[in-house]
Amino acid sequence: MSRTRTERLVNLVICLLSTRRFLTAAQIAATVPGYEHDATDPRDHEAFQRKFERDKAELRELGVPLETGTDSIFDQEPGYRIAAREYALPDILLAPDEAAAVGIAARLWQHAGLAAAASSGLAKLRAAGVEVDPQATLGVEPVVTVDPAFGPLTAAARQRRAVTFKYRVPEVDEPSTRRLEPWGVVCWRGRWYVVGHDKDRDATRCFRLSRIVGDVRAVGRTDAFAPPADADLISHVARSSGPIVRSGRATVTVRPGRAAGLRRLASETVPGPDGDRLTIAFGDVEWLASRIAGYGPDVRADGPPELREAVIQHLKELVARHDAQPAVTP
């Protein structure tokens, strides 16, 4: 959904919540920014009606209780309103640790390029009387890595707008141009993928964001396509990726009692003077390196060399992102 349409929907909700009367489409057009049009021009008026119908359907899909009716039997045209009692949020009670988790999630979303959604979610919680203390999570800083293509692709998927980009596959040196109607972006096995309709191949395809070269460019108009109602993006990526071939063997040293997630992956655990020595089968060195780096000083990658180098690179990127963030004053 575009920013302009989002603002229009918000204004429409505010307008319909602010009155007990049923407002006709003409009254809404005269009141809500974004619906301005010449009612005497048939084409302009028809465009308004299509826009208004789409917005009503969008609100109902979002669960907004949009009512249709009239204030008296003499009204010739139906009107619309939102009953505040049905739209009001129920009481939300969060324990301190739950409120801290919400704060962490919001900061995670912001790192992932979803700052608008994070701000909206926190605003709704605060409106319901839930105070999320930003200082409560200063000691736990989530780090989410997304590819540069993440933002443009998620925006295009919301706007239902086609995109074009250069894509490189491992067995081919030169990237090729792809034209895609993106349905959504999902994460699978630690990687981000976009799924949609490949316009050149006339088939459903998924693309790994890390293999997109250069900028993603939106083309054409908004609302140019509609994703299938039953589209399962994760399942499509899983089928396209195929089974994991775990041909690599990693040796990792873990401090006693730490890194339970890595321990569950280990095929062998041998106690040692510096900690427990784990043997882990892996298929994607970058995926395992990111997991190891997430445990910080509690885990050391001993081998193979490409795994050690990947962990070092992940840690360098974490330091660079941390240094790039503005300082927080308590």
C-alpha cells in the first residue's frame, strides 16, 4: 500500500469515528483529504467511486467494523460510519518482560526497514494504555541484516507494482534482467526471498535478495496485479530451495552451559579444558556463521577455515553497524 493511500485510509477512519451519523460518499469526498474530485465530471467521479470502493474493502479486510446505513427513512443514499464501541481495543495487560519484548521487536523491525510498521504498532499499544519503556531493552540490542533490495521489494509488493532488477545465479557470470510482479518477501533458512509472477517466463518464481545486483526499479502503475488468494510464499521458497545437503563438518568450541541452539545441531559433543567441542554438519557456511556470531564470546569457530573467515566477517559487520548507530543518552 502506498504512503498516500495509507494516509487517506487513516483520515477516512478518523472521519468516520468522529461522528455518530452515517456520512454519504459525497460528504466523505468533501471531508477526507485524498478524495477531491469534480463530481460533475463523469470520468473523475467514476475514478473516485472506484477508489472509495477499494478503500472500503481494504478497511473491512483489516477488521475495521465499517457500517452502512441511513439516519432516517427519508435519506435517499446510504452512508457509512464506524461504531467506536466495536472498534475500540480491549484492555491489554503486559508484564514487564512482555513489554520489554515488544520494545525489542519494535527495534528489530526498525533495523529491518519496517520503521513505519513498528511506530504504528507501538502507537496502538500506547493508545491502549500499554507503556513500552525503550530504556528497558538497552542491554539487548537485536541486529537484523537485510539486503538493499528488501525495502524496494516490500514497498512494491504493498503497492502491487511490478519491478525490474538484475539477478545473478551461481553458474552464470553475467546477471540477467528480470521483470517481476512481487507478491511478498519472506525469510527462509536465514535468507530473504521475493516471490511473485515472473513476467518473462509467465510462471511463479522466487529470487534470493542477496543475488540481486544493483537497484530494484518499480515500473508501471500501482494496483497493477493481484496476488493469488491462496499463495503460500514460504512453501514455494521451500520447494524451490530443495533439501539441505549438509556436506560440511564444522568444529566449534562452546562455553559450558551456553549456546543451547548450537548444541541441538551437534552430532557429537566432547568436553574439553576450554569448553565443549561440538561437531556440526552444515550445508550453508554463511547461515552457520551468522548463528555462531550471534552467540558472541560464548562460541569459537575452530574450523574449517572458510567458516572462521565467515564468522570474522559477520562480527566485523556487527561492529560497523553498531558504530554507525547514534549514541543513546540514558
